[in-house]
Amino acid sequence: MENTISLEGPVLKVNGELMLLIPLVDGGSELAECSRGISEIQGEFLKIVIPEWLAELLRIEEGDLVSVRSDGKLHIRALNPRLVN
């Protein structure tokens, strides 16, 4: 059985890119394995860049809260998805 980890946090915008910065000590190190290819370790954080197409699909913008969960695969979901125009 896979270990499950679940975290919540804000979407940040840095240098024009939407991203999640997850502290390694708060679960980022456990998420690194299942997010290979879309993440990188940056100092004390796991950095996951959210491409524009994915942000539109998830209906998220800077400052929105998301839930990040891993059960062997990475799942990102908006806690309060924005309305589609």
C-alpha cells in the first residue's frame, strides 16, 4: 500500500510563472519522487511550475488555495475553483 500525503497551500506567481513552493520539511521531499519531470528542488522547497494550460484546466490563479495529494501519483486540485466565463 502506498503512503498518502496531502497538503494545502497558495499558488504563487514568480517572474510571470505560476508555481507551488512546498517546504521540503512539510512534505515536499515525499512529493519529489512522484513529481519528477515537473518539479525541482530549489533550496528548502520543492518547486512545481504550473503551466498556463494546466492553470486554466484547474481554474486557478495567483493566490488561490490548492490541495496537493500523492498516493504514488501527484494530484493538484483547486479548493475553490474559479467560475468558467
